[in-house]
Amino acid sequence: MKKRLLLKIQYDGGLFSGYEKQIEKRTVRGVLEETLSSIFGEKISIDAVSRTDAGVHSLCQGVSFHVDTPIPVANLKKVINSKLPSDIAVSYLTELKKNKGIRELVLHKEYEYLVFNGEVLPPIFSRYLFHVKRKLDFLSMKKAIKFIVGRHDFSSFCAANSSVAKSGSKNFTRTILKASISKKKIGLWSGSQIEVISFKITGDGFLYKMVRNIVGTLIEIGHGARKPEDMNKILKGKMRSLGGKTAPPNGLALIDVKFDNISF
């Protein structure tokens, strides 16, 4: 009898061409489905919570699939990880009893974007941070990000080539539950600590490149090219051309997913 499994996936997005499968490109979904199909001896098709872009990382991508296997659920995480490449791993696995689609079960997702604001970025961090050399006005950005909290039409922050925009759909409305900017120290080895600016955004859903477009606009506000109040005007304008440039993917990670009555 087939089981439905829910997996929490972590990956370094640096060597992936995004989550979704693409012809002759290495993708998160492609690697996962190929590995799972090999393990279970049948074609496995997975559903995911988020379709991250090329270069974007994840600490808790949620994926589900059906499979008929004699392997105990308690052993599956170890079995799957033994076959995956080093830049992707299963950190949690459970059997999913609910019949709804995995995205329907999500209450909210949280993304974090990291920026290094300084002259010289240590190379060990280059895959995970957006390097902005010019001084940023931290307080102006903190004022500006408050405008995105609440239920809004985020057309101004949706990529023009998104499936939503191309389809002619007017479903650009999303609810942002929390949005914050803070400074923190990160590091690996002794002596490698640096200060970064952290942008965190929690919402019930996100449009294509929405977080990166919001961060790119906030960076322009931080440089004085726009005022904090312009964030509200951009939102109300509902046109992508009003927003700022898209921030690069490497600073972004999916850091949390909250499901309805499911431990994850």
C-alpha cells in the first residue's frame, strides 16, 4: 500500500538552476526525483512548497510524494541521504496522513535575505550574501519595510515574466504577516565573523521574485535614491516598473515553513 511522505529538504542553491525541472539543467526537483526513483525502483513525482530560483538556498523546503516501499519510515531519511549529493539533504521525514495538496496545508513561509554592507567581502561568504559596497541608511530601510506588512496587491514586486503575470491573472494579493530588518554577526572559523543586514519576511504566499524585488527596492531606499514613504506609493501603483531592481539570488533562503497541524 502506498504511503504519502513529507520531507524537509535543505540545499545549497549555488550549483542548482533552481527548484523546478529544466531540460539538461541540474535542478533540485530533478536530483530529488532521480534519486528517489532509483531508491524505490519506480518513477517518483514530488510536490513542493516553494519553487526557488537558481542560486536561492533552503533550510526547510517541504516536498511530498507517494511510494510503495517495505522500508520502515523511521529508516527512510538515512537511506535517502546516503544517495543524495552533498549539497542537498533530508533533515526531517514523516508520513503524511492528510489528503490535501502540500501547498494547501501551508499556513505561512518565511524567507531571509542577507546583505553584507562593506568594502571587502570575505570570499567564503560570497555564495550566501549580496555584497553592497555603498553605505546603506539602515533606519530608512527599517521605516520602509513596515509598509509591506498586511494584505496587499504585490503587482509592483512580481516579476513581469512570472506565470501569474503572463496568464493575465489578477491574483497578486498576498498577506505579509511580519517583515523586519536587523543586524547580526555570522561566521565560520575563528576570526571570520562579519556583520550582515538581515531582511526577514513572513507571508501566506509569495509571487515570483517578490522577496528579491522588495529587497532590491529597499536597497535603493537605503542609498537615498528613494524615500521610505515611496514603498507605499510603489505598492499602491501596482506596476512592476515602479519598483526597484531585483536583488541577486545568492542572499536569499527559505528558512521556515509552518503547516496546519503538522510538525515540521
